[in-house]
Amino acid sequence: MTYAFPPAWIPSLPIRGASEEFPVRRVYCVGRNYAEHAVEMGHDPDKEPPFFFQKNPDNLVLGAEFPYPGATKDVHHEIELVVALSGGGTDIAVEAALEHAFGYAVGLDMTRRDLQAGAKKLGRPWEVAKAFEKSAPITEIVPATAIGHPASGAITLSVNGELRQAGDLSQMIWKTAEIIAHLSALFELAPGDLIMTGTPAGVGPVARGDRLEGSVEGVGRLAVAVV
Ligand code: MN
């Protein structure tokens, strides 16, 4: 096999305690998975099955800096627990789902909220709002063998030292195992897939110069400067 030009690199993330990296295949995201966030976005959390969208693997950026993107005047932070899969398949049972979870990370689903609002209004896809360059700052992956499968614990985000998002993983409407099961009914999951599991209430705009500090209890901390 030869290529007409060099193929794109394979995005990967460090794994805590390992010398190998985690090669990323796909990045799925869950919408409105915390009741208070669904309400703040104008929806009734009781009426909605989970829904999904995607970011691109090469949108991931390991911590440090988030360049304020173009084509927007309203970029929001969404702090999320990320689950990293080392297994996969289709129609995975809820009871077996966590066997496919290799580990966890802390991620930011940065969102061009103005473009998302426009897309919603016109019934258009969300890629322009969600899948832009460096839209997914993330930490290293912490293996489940070290921390288990977090089902409760604080998930927070501060901007310039001020707490903006504060929730608990136990408030997730759809739990990690249920998300994997639902998603595997729609797509064939595979090793290397990441799933961003939704954000608690308190999303809001960022500006150049802001310092974001996110954390998920038992998983990690993510510090990002908006530049
Ligand atoms: Mn999100």
C-alpha cells in the first residue's frame, strides 16, 4: 500500500501509568445528560431519550491551551466525564457494557453556542458548533483498573477561580453503561472510541485570557487557558 500523500496522524492520549498511548478512533458525545442542564437549555429532561453527536478525533487537545475559534462570538465551556473504550460491538447489553470501558478522562466539550442556536433553529446539523479545531481539551486517560468505574463524585468547572459548573456524576440521566448500550444500538463501537458523557448545569461563555479549571472527583483535573 502506498498513499498519494502522507496519511493524517492517529490522534492518541497518554494513559496514566503506562508507556503506550491510547489511539483514538471516534469521539461520541451525549447531549443533555444532566437534568438541570437540559432545563437551562430549554428542554424537559423527563421526555427525552439520549441523543448523540460527534467530534473529530483530531479535535482533541491535551490540556494547556484553547485557542478562541473563529466564526463565533459565544463559545461555551461544558465540563464532562469521558469514557474510553477498549472493547466494542453492537447491541451491547447494559449489564455487560462496562467491560468495554478501558478508563476515564476529564474533557471539555467546547461549543460555539451561537452557531448551535442557529443550527437548532434551522434544523441543521451541529458540526459547526461542536466539531471545530481544538474543541475538545482533555486529560490523560486513567485506567479503570486503577479507579474503577466512577458513578458518583463531584464534577466541577471554574473560570478564573470562580465556580461555574458544579454537579455530581450521580446526576447523569443516562449512566455510563446505559450510554454505551444505547450508542451500540446505533453504531458499531470499537476499541479507541471515546464518549463524552454530558455536562452539568452552569455552562457559559469564555473569553480570551480566561483560565478554566475542570475536575472530576477520582478521575483528574484539567487546566486550560483560553488564548
Ligand atoms: Mn456536551
